[in-house]
Amino acid sequence: MKPIAHLLDADAIIAGLSAQRVGKRIVVLPEVDSTNTFALKLAERPDVDGIVVFAERQTSGRGRLGRVWHCPNGAGLMFTVLLREPAGATTPAAWMMLAGFAVVRGIVDSTDVVPSLRWPNDVYVGDRKLAGILVESRREDDGVETIAIGVGVNCLQQAGHFPPEVRDRAVSLDMLSNAPIDRQSVACSVLATLDRSLLELVHRDESRLIELWQTHSADIGARVELQSDGHTYRGRIIDIHPRDGLLVQLDDGGRRQFDPAVTTRA
């Protein structure tokens, strides 16, 4: 297995950005239970908007709906962006879509890998998962909402790094690329895209957000199998919306909206 090239450097990441909001402050931890959990503990401080928390290793990394996120020490990018926004100004699904766009665009701009978005929160290359996003939010006493955008990107792993149960469904940038992968460059590219998108208020412009998502996704028209409310649904995706969720034409007739907060995709 290839050795880890180098550890992340907070000062170098800051120097690689021209941050207006995201990345003015960077924290790099050698180990933490979860970057989202750590970041949310900082939420009561008034100056945490835009802070980014990286970890070289997570002992309790998690994805949506309690799933486990596997990543060996120093092999991936695991970070959380903490934002403070007016309560209710944007939906969790909109944050997930915006973060997904930033991850894909950042990877395209910093590597020779071209991934695609898969609703609700995954980044794929072909039929293999490359990255995932977990958005958690909390309303504070001052009427502001704290949003933790957690991102995990497989960077330097080889097949043997993945647990057997996901080995045929996971992939890393290093496995896909014809060039060396610099985790720091990928991190800067993703954060710069997110920072620029926030400056342009993309998260509050539903039509623009949908356009950006669909530009980097092959979901529209794709067949899908979903689990929601204890039932399995099959059909074809018609539309994706940051408020209404996924609109599917069901195989057994009719159309149904699916909320990303309570829906899993097979």
C-alpha cells in the first residue's frame, strides 16, 4: 500500500485560499470522534462562522442515518464547515446540494477525475462511491441556525483499505487518477468553490442551485430504488428540488416526493 504523502497543514490551506467566509480559520486535528461533533461544540462562540475543522482520523465518523464512514489515518479528506445563518433561511437539502456541488467542482478543478452527484448526498464515479456529505443543524438561542457541513472524500486509499463489505462499491481519487493526488490541493479547491458559492448566495437561489446540481448529476431520468417509511419504492427520477426533495414516477403508477431526511437509496 502507498504511504501517506504528508499531513494536512492548516497554515498552508489558509494560504491557498482567498477566503471571504469559508476557511479564514482552519483547525487540523490528528484525531477526533467526528469533525461534525467537534465543530458543533464550537457553535456557541460568536466568531465561528466559516471555520473548517479537519481530522486525519475519525474514531466515530458517520454518514447519514447512522451509517459508518470508514477511512484509515491520513488517507482521506474529512472535514466540517461550520456556518451561522438566519434560522430557516435555507433547507437542509439545499445545504446538501450546495456542498455536493462544491465537492464535485472542487475535485474536477484539482484532479483529472470527473465524478457525479447522486441524490441525496453522495459523489460517485461510475457505480463506486468516492465521497459523502452529512449536514446537521441546530437552532441557537439567539435565533441563528448553526449548520455543520461534514464532508468525506476518499483520496489515497487502495482497495485493501476498504472493509470487505464495501470494497466493490468504494473508490478513491488515487485509484482513479493518472497523476499524484495532493489532498491539500483538493481541500483548497472544494473550500474555494463553497466560499464562492456562498458569496453568490447560491444556496438561496433555488433555480440556480438546481441548475448546478443537474450539471454534475446523471440522476434525472435514472431508475432508482428507495426506502422510505418502511416501504420500498421503485421508479424513475423526474426532478430534484432543494425544498420538495426527489420527485419519482413510480413503477406502480403515480408520482411521489421523497424527503432526503428520511429516505435511503439502494
